[in-house]
Amino acid sequence: MPFDPVRDYDEYVDGKPRADGTRSFLASRGIELPEGSDDDPPGAETVHGLGNRKNEILLRRIRADGVEAYDSSVRYVHAVRDAGLRSAVVSSSANCRDILVAVGIEDLFEARIDGVVAKHEQADALREHGADIVVDDLAELLDHS
């Protein structure tokens, strides 16, 4: 059964470190591959090689096709900056910077916290460093106004 970019991505890949998402999707199809290592080339038939291949394709698509931004979120961040507040973007994705650049909003954030960090650890770390509110979706901030 082929990869469904909506259902399978949400269920098996989204928010997980690259190798975990690859392993999760493969397991859903009963496929086992050798683990390999982080630096496996994209052509290697390993969990890490397949994850690196997927990432190469993703980066190529980001650069060629761009990324669709949520206009309301971009407006919100502009309003935050106009009000003199500081802002940061937090993502578990190692591709966070590439996405911000593709959308043209990299300069809107004073800090970028990305990479492989568990969601709850991110929230705790953000609060420890002064965040008043931590949300998954900027629309949640409308409830705090």
C-alpha cells in the first residue's frame, strides 16, 4: 500500500525524529530494514538511508515548490513584533530553517529552537526560559486575549 501523504504522515511521521518516523511507517507496512547509521547515504537500504532519502526529496520540494504559510499566523507574528514582544519558533523538525526561509519569515523570530526534542520537554524548557504561554497552534492564543 503506497504512502498516503496526509493520513500516513500524520499517523506515522509527524513530530517524530526522522528515524523514528521512518521506522514507524515501515512497521505499519510490515517492512523491516537494517538500522544503519545517521550518515548513511540516501541510497542505502537502511532505516537511516531511507529517512535521509525522504529528507532529500522534502528539501528539494521545499526549494522547488515552496511552502504554504498560514497567513493568519504570519500576521500574528508581525503583530507580536510590532508590539515590541520577543518571538521564537519551536519545531521538532531539522528542516525548520529551510521552511522559514522558503516562506520568507526567517527574520521574524529572534530565536529558533528546532531539532529532535520531545514535545513536553520543549514546553518545559520554554517555560523555564521565560515563556508565558506555550501552544501547538497560534490560533490558541486567541483564547488568551
